[in-house]
Amino acid sequence: MIRTYENQKAVITGAARGIGRKLALGMAARGADVIVADIHGDEVARVCEEIKALGRTSYCIQADVSLREECDKIFEFVMDKFGRCDILVNNAGVSMNEDVWDFRDDDLHWIFETNVYSHWYMMRNFIPQMRKQGNHCQILNVCSIAGLITSGPGPAYFSTKHAAVALSESTYKQLEAAGDDIDVSVFCPGFIQTELYKSDENRPERYAIDPEDPYYKSEKYQKFYAFNKYLLDNGLPLDETSEKVFDMLSRETFYILTHDQYDGPIRAQGQFIADMTAPMGNKLSKTIDD
């Protein structure tokens, strides 16, 4: 849990928009100094200025967290500017809904590198530093309700979020067993009013969409995009959700859940695993879509 934000040094990835931006501003308003990182340099620079306007120290860095060397760069930047890190938020993430039989190799690499590998890279750098500091520290890995339940659409997205949750659980257990004063939490929201449906705007050059590939111009791909946008546009307000996150971070909460309607599917998921029955399929998908 986070006992205080006053004069804490926080680092947040994917901080130019949506959840990352809201958490960065919320921590600054509560007294933290914040380094914000994002693949969109101009946008994250504006967030940095917003934090400074709140009277806190802030620096920004443009980085692609899907690359190990870029995460190393963030760590070195943080050490140079702050000399320590008390709060690490792994927020950067992307979404796509391609079916297994349609998935492009580049897309598969990109979504796993961004949603899973970046958590590995950042924690590998920052956990040893947090141990050296000796003070209480907090890691918040932003995942998704898709990391706790499954649905038919978006198999790659669900796979990455399950992997990210499992990584957080294992890391938490390791740190607890070692007696380290480092808490880990996973934020697993349902649909929130963000621009995650615009994930294609976050593509690094190496994973740019091939203009000769007809799939990305197909009706099927456009329907995926429109469906994702609809779900997010009709999600919970970002302000309301972020306040719940801050409330839960003030307590010893590992799983940070903000959408009550998923309580049933989460419990049912565990039940069908325990009973060794088939996944609930369309019934669960309908619950998620609703």
C-alpha cells in the first residue's frame, strides 16, 4: 500500500494519455514528484507541464517500453533525475482484436512486448534499486479484467493480460518471501473511457502497418476497431475509476478491481477450472460485452 505520496518519487509509463496521465496527475496532486514516460514525446511533455503546474517536480522521457534498451534508458534517466524510485507504475499497453487465424506475426510480437515484456524489463531494473533504498516502495502493474477472465474476441489481448497478472502474482510472492518492503498490486479494470482503441497510433516503426496488407483495410478489421471504440466510449468515467485506484492503493490491496459486474464471471472462471469443465464461452462473452 502507499502510505503517503508526499515527496515520493514516482515513475509512470504510458503516461501521455488515459489511465497513465490520470494517475500521474493524481499522484502529483497528492504530493509526489513524477517522471512520465511515453512513446509520444510531445504529448507526454504536456503532461509533464501539467504536473509542474501543480507545484511538483516532473521530468518526461520519450521511450518505447516494448524494447529492453528503452526500459534501461528510462531507469538511467530516473536515477539521474531522482536518484531513487518509490512508486513504479507499469501502465503502457495496447489492444487488438484479431482472431488467431488472422493474426500477423508483427502484431503478436508487438502486443506481447508492450503488455508483458515491458513489465519484466521495468521491474528487473527497478526492484534491485528499491531493495537498495530500504524504504517502503510500491509497484502498480496496470493489467485488465482480461487478465482474470476470458472471452472469445481478442485472444492475444487476453493472453497478454493473463501473463501480466501471473507475472505480478509471482513477483509479489517472491518479494513477500524475501521480506522486502515492496508491495505489488495489479489494476484490472473493465471498460474505461480511454482511447485504447487507438492503439495503432502507438505502433513503433518496426511494427508499422504494411500498407500493402489488405487485412488492415478489410471490413472485419474496421468492425473490430468500431466495436472496441464502442465498448470504451461506454465504459466507466476515467475520473471515477482513478479515484477508486487511489483508494485501494491506500490499503493492502493486490487485486484492484473497479467494475462490480465482473464479480460473477471471476468467481465462475475459478469454478469451471476447479470442476474441470469447458470455459463458459458465449455466456461469459455476453457478460463482458454488457
